[in-house]
Amino acid sequence: MTRRTAFLGVDTGSISTKGVVIDERGAILARSYLWTEGAPTDAARRVVDELAAQLDRGAYEVRAVGTTGSARRLVGAMLGAQVVKNEITAHAVGTTFLHPDVCTILEIGGQDSKIICVENGVAVDYAMNTLCAAGTGSFLSSQAHRLGVAVEKFGDIAATSEHPANIAARCTVFAESDLVHKLQMGYEKRDVIAGLCRAVATNYLNNVAKGKKVVAPVVFQGGVSKNSGVVRAFEDELGIDVLVDADGHLMGAFGAALLAADAPASARRPFAWDVDDFEFRTREVVCGRCANHCEVVCVYRDDDLIDSWGNRCERGAVRPKLA
């Protein structure tokens, strides 16, 4: 029996690591979403193991791999990826595949957020906020812990509020101080939660989306898109419908898998699923061959160098031992 071709995409972020396997039509065959926990290679291993357990490997063979996210280069080296792309490209590719007419992509993850403006299926502008965690998933999670409420329940609770509290969320420190002050003033918890959801939306629009024209159709993705309170706040602020996909939190991985599917046939090779059989480690080497003193990151599989980066000239190049 001839196995059908599939493609693997992995998105490794600071908070979560996502993975999908798709078929040649772009349908998702397996999906995984796990916490990175400060160890991107370990998280990637766990995601790959989860995907392997879900996939019918007797019927499908993964022939190319794509990686994205903040640890894309490291995880790409570990998985032997054919494609390594930034998050903007991966999210745009994944979203436009599902929504060819999309004009604005709103994305809020664990510690950063981004907006992507699309024209005729092509990303033409973007902006990111990586300087402060205010208005991101980690911000909401920390406030949920403070309030003693599961963050997954924020949306339902916010929906019961008739008078959302005005929470200043431009800065995490100020937001936490304001939240405590509101509680001490006697505000109901549901009003504070609704205020937090609204603050995330207004903070995003006033900072990340500043100077950008938010044009419908609008797609909202990232882990925070699962919070119906934030979705409702965006719709109220923008005055338009905001679309959220069931797999919106996996869109970076989905886009990476689609990019892998576009890799040249000559670059494709069977993915071995054997990442648990090897030890992966990194080592930083300071090159002293010129005045740049580049910090070169070397990645090893067991004792073999498989990739390196960070050099700004050829004198600092470190050549992998493996092809």
C-alpha cells in the first residue's frame, strides 16, 4: 500500500509550542498544543510525539517539515526542516489559505502580539509588540491567578457584566495596581474581568495597531482568541464582526506546514520521527577572527554539529559535519 504524502509544521514560542500535520490538500490530520516551559527542544519533542500518536502512519508519510516561532531556527535544525520562516509569513500563509479574502489579521499570543495587513492575499504591512507583556496571554493568566478564576472562564464571566471596570492596561505594573484598586473600591469581580478583556483589546488597538487601518474581513488568532470576552471587546471597539477559527491558535504551525508543502520535490525526504533517540544541545562560541566578536550558536545532535548561526562574516562560519 502506497502511503499518502503529509507535511509537518511546528511553531515554537516562548509560552507555547504548536504542531500540525496536514495532507496535500491542507486538511489537518493531527494537532498539538503544549506549553514550552522554557525548553523549546523538549517541547518540540513532546509535540512531535503527540502528533505521531494521532497520525495514521501506515497511511501517511511526512515528506517535509516547516518551523516558525521564536525558536524556529533551533527547532528547525533539530527536525531537519526544509523551511524555516518568521511568524509573520507563517501566519499570513495559513490565514489566507483558509480565508482568501482576509484583510486584517489580529494575533495575540502568550508574550507578544502582532497585526498583519493583507491585500489580495499578500501581507503588505505588519507591526509587533514584544516590549511589554501587557495585553497578552501571560498578562491575562497572571490576573486570573490573582482573581482566583480560571482564565478559560473569563469570557463567560465577562458576558454577565453590565458595567465593565475601566482598567488601565498599557503597562502590566499599572494594570495590576489598577485592578487591585478597583477590587478594594468594591467593584464586582465580573466587572473587573470584563474590564480586563476590554483593556486587552483597547491596548492592542492603541499600541500594536496604531497607525494601521483595520479593514474587514478581520480574523483574530492566537491563544487569546479563545477568550470570548476579548473577542467581544474587539467587536465592540471596531464595530465589525471578528472571525475566530477553531484552530486559530495553531495558525503559525499550519502556515509552516503549508510552506513545507511548497518546498521543492528535490528537498523532500521522509521524516523519521526519531527525535527522542538523540540528544540535542547548543553551545555558544565567541569568534575572535575579526573586530565583530560574533556570538555563534552551534547546535549538536549527540556529538555531531548540525547547524550554526550568528556569524556576520565568513570568517566566523562554523561548518556542520552533517549534510
